[in-house]
Amino acid sequence: MSNRVRELRMMQAFCNFIRSNLRNSMQITLKRLSSPRKDGHLVLLFNGDAFPEKLFSKSELAFIRAERKADKKFIAVNQYSRMIYLQQMDKEEKALHVRLENARKSGATMFTRLHAAKHEELTVHSVLDAAIVLAYAEGLVLGGYQFLKYRSGKKKEEHTVKALYLDVKGLSDKDVQRQNILNEAVFKARDLVNEPQSFLNATEFGRQFTHMGKAAGFKVQVLNKAKIKQLRMGGLLAVNLGSPQPPTFTIMEWKPKNAVNKKPYVLVGKGVVYDTGGMSLKPTPNSMDYMKCDMGGGATVGGTLFALAKAKIPVHVIGLVPATDNRPDGDAYVPGDVITMMSGKTVEVLNTDAEGRLILADALHYAKRYQPELVMEFSTLTGAAAAAIGPQGIVCMGDVDEKTRRALHEAGNMVYERLAEFPFWEEYDELIKSDLADIKNVGGPSAGAITAGRFLNHFVDYPYMHFDIAAPAFSKSNDSYRGKNGTGVGVRLMFEYFRTIAG
């Protein structure tokens, strides 16, 4: 056996070992209580004076009153056998979506306290609306996400919190189960974004979707390079030219028998597992060093399918993820090239760092075969979108009816993945006209996020919404329950949207 063969086998064995250890964060489990617990650590959520005073001695009540008089919103009472935490919540004059978001943030802050105190369990008791309590629990669980797979001392770093018991009227077992599933889906999306390209190449990306499909109950088909060539996906093949790794095209489908829609919804996600910029090379500091996250749109699509299928939401949804890395090897495509897309349209490449729209264009054309009700595409597409609104929301644009537009915005508000809609006027098409081909892959110095969206619009013939998640998909500093690094943005938005459609 040659040394090269031995090396390859050892590498494969190592990859199989790593793949078998993919659970990167222990998820805190939510559990509904049918009757109040009399022991264990407790957090009381209240507004006004509505907290159970019978739990406290006279001296403890005097301490609580003094703290509240000093306008303390969080109070800790040590009863030696247990801790009781009191959390003052927003009063109802604030909009519901704002109160829900503040509850999530309070929950995330509570997690840091539980982690520091090494608590294993906590009971949340409240007479407030069940939605507020569930949002608090959601923030606490998501705030507890950790990615420790590559940390040699991860056993010491793992948090101790295992379960959160919810004692609140109006909360059903189904509500709690759905929240557990959604939390797990967000974790899976975050895991994918946080994985380095040394593990998560395009082939492994497709393999992970296959694992998720088996776990949640949706169908997965991963097309290899030969099939991609047969389909003449010129955009995906061109971007892949400089890579030693083959591309993949993953098709996921959740089709329950009781689906409320006759025509499927299609989700498309950008799957650039690593982006050097190609021949239009990116700088490394504060740019290329974060580009393992350029498949965040694909992670959103996979996480959404996982949540919908595992929660058995009665909506027929298909997910498409074209995947490759973008590298400047000797065979790489270069500025000035003209490529023919799957649709037959020709594209003049002026910047190889505008590669995401090339692979997405083939996926959007492929989606036509489903005659979809609506196509929604997620991608870390442009720095222009990030510069325009920062990580506080998602830039979106498209051509849908007013009912759909309103439902998407409402879903975004409820989960606080808010949508900032940009104009989608035809006049922007003038900026991507090419002298050499049908269109070019970049516009001018202005409206970069919009011209990227208009480029993609050339490959659709159905209702279409484009979501540019370049800013919120990856956080370079800790952001409450969204955490640091991969955020899993878009999964909660889509789950809320489809859950509402399903009724």
C-alpha cells in the first residue's frame, strides 16, 4: 500500500470520527409542568405587583420591596436550599413583538447567571401570557448554545443547565414540543455555519442534510458533479472550477399528506462553503477569515426543513441548496469570462467575488419545474446589504402579492428577524446590462444589494422573494440569545411564517 493511500485512508477515518461527533452543544430541554414544583431553583416573571409573596419570609419581602423601590428589574433571593429569581417584565402597553423580544433577551441574560451558578434545572413560574413565558424560555435556551467540538477542554467548558420547567397557564405540551424542535433546528443551522471548511466541504454539506432528513423525516437527494454537468448548471460549475472538491446540489422535500397548499413552496439557499473571492481575491483580515459562513443561506434552508418536518407542520416545502467553495486555482474562472447558465442565458463575469448569484441563478431556474406557489431564497449575498442596515434585520426584495408580503413582515416582527424591504424596480436592470453577454454579474458602485437581487430575478417566472442575510447570519461579537458566530437567522422566520399559514 502506498503512503498516499495510507494518508487518504487515515484522513477518511478521521473525518468519519469527527462526523460521528457532530452534536456540538447540549440543548436545554423545555418541559411543561402540570402542577407547581415545591423544590428547586425558581424564576418568577411578573409585572406590577403580581408575584406570589407566600414564597417569601417577612425579611425576604422587605428586601424585595427595597430592591423594587430602587427600580431593580432583577432580584435574587437566596433561600439556601434554593435560589428564587424575580424578573420584572415589560408592561402590556408595549407592542407584543417588542415584549416578546425583550423577554428573549431577559432569558438569555438569565442563562449567563445559571451558567455561572452551575445550576442544572430551573422552574419558571408566571401568571403572564404564555407567549411571553415561552419567549423567555426560547431566549434562555438559544442563549445557552455552545460550539465546543474543536475545544480540547470542552468537558470543563460545557454548561450544566439541562432542563427548564414551565409553570404557566395556557401553555400546552404541543407548544413546548414545537419550541424544543425549533430550538434544535436553530442549533443545527448554527452548527453548520460554525463548521470550518476543512470539515464542511460541499460533499459533507449534502451529507449533513441527509442526516437531518433521516432524523426529522423529510426526503433528501444530493446530486453529484456528473448530474450537475448533465443539467448544465453553468453557474455552479463555473464557480467550482478552481476547487479541488466537487460541487453538490441538494434537493430536500417535506410533503405531508395533509398539506394545506396544492403547489409547493420552494426555499433556495446559497451554499458557498468557503469564499476566497476567487481570482478577485478578498483581503484576509475582517473579510476572508469569516467566509466559512458564506453557506448561511443553505443552513437556513436545511434548518427550516428540519423544523417543519419534525414538528409535522402541514405545508409542502422543497429546499434547494447549490454548494461549492470559490477558489483561485489554475482552472478558476476569471473576470471577463462569459458563462452559459442552466437557463441558457449568458453572463459576463466581471467579478469572481460575485459568485453566490451565479450558483443561485441555476437553482432558481431549477425551481421552475415545481411550478411553485412561492420561492424564497436566502443568501449571504452582498456587503451592500450589510452596510445599508447592519445586523439589526434582513434586507429583502421581490415580487409577491400584498397578502404574502404582509405575512412575511408580520412573521419577521414576531420573531424579531425583521425585514427591511428594498425597491425592486425594473430600472435597476439597466445597471447589469452587458455589452458582451445577456447580463453581467455586477452593477455599478451604487445599489449593489438591489442589482444582485435584479440579477437573480432574470432566472425566475414565479412569485419570488430574495432575503440577503449577509449581516445577521454571522455575529462577530456576542448578541444576546443570537450568540456569537453563526446565528441560524432565517430558521425562526420561516417556521413562524409556515406555522401561521398552516393555522
